[in-house]
Amino acid sequence: MSPFGKVLSLGLIWLLTVQTSQSVQAEIWGLSAPSPPGEETPLSVPPDAPPALGELEKGSSIEVAACAEQFTLDENVIKARIESLKQESKSRENAFKAAAKSAEKQIEQKEKELEILRTGSQETQGSRKRILCEIAKIGKDVTAKTFEFLQSEIADDVTLSKLELAATWRSESRQIERKIANGTITDRPFGDVINIGHRTTRQPFKGQADDQAWGKKEIDDARTNKLFPQQIKDPVVTEYVNRLANNLARNSDLEVPLNTYVVQ
């Protein structure tokens, strides 16, 4: 896998962790539940009107679904916003790739300068030290820009998921209700609600041990390349996320040990 692919894989793992911690408990317009640290700001929605699109994006997924259930939202406006975000994301990705490629060429050039230096003189030692410091700075800048890129991509992914939920919730919800009523709900691919919690052997599912081994390898590679975000040391935050994750694990079909990382 390419370094860029590893970065995006890490981003996916990070995104899943963030989404899990943010979406389980939320405040839904006055119906309060205990909020974990870092919870999204609850929507302030009048009972007789839907929120503006920008306000809707700030709410939790549970709130977005509740809003789509209560109000008829303009799908054309939502889809236009989705397309705009996707174009922004693509432009940012292209710029990031170009900058990473440019940095790689700079490092290659600096390494060529090292190769041609003559050893032994004081001047050579000073030049060598200067070039090594320049290479280190380029690498540090690449790491910082990588984190910035991932932050932006993750933020857009979360927003896109909310917008797509807002656009499709009502129709999907009504379709599910009809299938429940006529007894065809279990005909959906991976929609066996009667045996919920049972992971079938059909694709896309693989063996849990294989899935865990892949995730561990990605995290280890990220740490080796200094691309793994700094872990949060706050005991309140880590205890909350660990407790939440283990509660989910105990009530699922998980057969392998669960490792949870809370990152900045």
C-alpha cells in the first residue's frame, strides 16, 4: 500500500472511532441524555420550522434524522451542498498530493547534495548538518500538513454523512416501515433484524482475526512513520470511550480482543 493509502486508511480508522464516540448519546431538542466529552452542539430548532442547512450540519446524526423525520427538507438544496463539498474535497486532495510530491522531490535533491559532499573538512561537516536539518524540517512540515489534510477530510466526511442522511432518511424510513408491515424486512442484504448481532459469513464480512490483524498493521505502520495522532491522556475521556466500546463489544458477536485508541 502506498504512503498516501496508509494515511487514508488511518483516517478511516480515526473517523470510525470519532463517529462511534459522538453518535451514541446526543441531546435531541430538549430531551437530554448524558453527553460525552467533545459532544456536538445540540441543534436549537423551532418546533414549527426546519433549521437552516448550515445549522443542520452542526447537529448530531440522531438530530439530523429526527429533523428529516419531522420536516420535509429540500433535497435539491442538500444535494447541491453535497456536490459542492465533494468538489472542495477533491481539490484539497489534489493540492495535498501535489505538495507531498513536491516535498518528496525536495528531499531527494537534498539527499543528492549529501552524496556529493566530501567528508573530513569542518566545512563539509557544517554543510552536512545543515542539509540534514533541512531534510528533517521538510519531513516535519509534511507530517503537519498530513494531519491538517486528514482533519479537513474527516470533517467533510462527517458532514457529508449527515447531509446524505437528511436527504434519504424520510424515503428510506418509509420504505423500511412498509417492509416491516408486509414481512419482507429480512429480505434486505445484511438487513436481518430478527437475528441482529449475528455477523454472517457472506461478503463483505471476513474473519474477525483477519480484520483485527489488518487494523493493527495499519496502526503499527502509522506509528513507525510517525503518522499516528497523539493519544489523549485525559482519564475521563479514555475511560468513557473504553467503557462505551466494551459495552458494545459485550453485546455483539465480537470474538477477538477489543483495543481502543483515543487520539487528539
